[in-house]
Amino acid sequence: MRQFYQLLYRLLYNELAWAYDAVSRAVSLGRWDDWRRAALPYVRGNRILEVGFGTGALLPLLSSGQRRVVGIEPSAAMQRMTAAKLTNGGKELPLVQGAAQKLPFAGAAFDTIVCAFPASFILDPRTHREFSRCLRPGGRSVIVEVTLAEPGPLLNILFHLVFPATPDTFQSVNEAVRGAGFRIKEHVVGDGRVRPLVIVAEKLETV
């Protein structure tokens, strides 16, 4: 099953990138965009980096006001889709192709780093060490996942078929985040049985 999910994710981020938004809306019963926007109230400052921006739906929302927003994404297919989407919307934002584990930015370059429904890079301790390096002291990373707020036997099965994360997955993320010198607060927001889980990781001033 794990290999199936890995193959599916690889296809959706590459050959089948054109289908990513439709698949995301289908598996979330139309709530994917609302879940993604759960990150917005937790964004602080004017220097924002979105890591793993996918099809770029969140970038225009992050760039409101005087914010300077940069996006980084490893998939060339997602880069092309997002560039076209931004151009059609009259937006010009810098897009970088690269990996979360080796961010090509100077230290303390950002106030907030955002990841909405990140891929497996979010489990890698190197990712969070890079976040720490690129955030100013007191800056934060904002990670959006989903959680089952009202479990039931059938719903548990369906949820874990669609969203294969386990309690061990979230534990691994928390350990990697804390190991990089962050203080964590978790927020379950919205309504419904499946809700966004917003992990806010604040970089300690002394790091």
C-alpha cells in the first residue's frame, strides 16, 4: 500500500500534475482550498516563503499587501502550471526549483515559512534545520495537515485510505521540528469530521 501511495504522489506531482487540483477537491469533498487557507491567519511578517507550493493556489493569497513572497517547489511540472496560473492572474512572484532539505536562501531571510499538505520532505530533520536557518529569530513555520476530529470505525478506515498519515507520522514531524530548535503549538481549526491541523513552529530567539 505504501508503494502505491508513493507512486500516486509521484505521478500527481509530475506526469499527472494537471489532475492534482481535481483529485484534491475530490478526496476532500470540495474542501481542499478551505483547508489550505487555514494557514493564512498564522502567517506573520512581510517576508514569506512557501515550500512545496504545488499548483500555486496559496501563493496569491500569501502575497497580499506589502508582503514579499517566494515559492520553492521541486517539480518542474508544478512550476510550469503555477507560472501560467500567476501570469493569467496578473501576478509576478519569484518561483525557485529546489528541495526543502537544501534551501537556496540566505540565513534569517524570512519571517514565515508555509507548507500546506507537504510531501515526505516534512519528515526529514534536514528540512526543519533549513527552516531554522532561513527564519529570523522569533520567526515561524506554518504546516497544514488534516486530522480526524470526530473518529468512528468506518470513518477511520476511509480517512486512512485517503490520508495515509498515522500518529507515528505526526510524532516524527514533531520530533524533527523540536530537534531543530522550534517551539510547537497545534491548532485544529474549522468544522466537520475532518479538519485542518495547523502546526505552528516558532523559532526560539536564542537559536
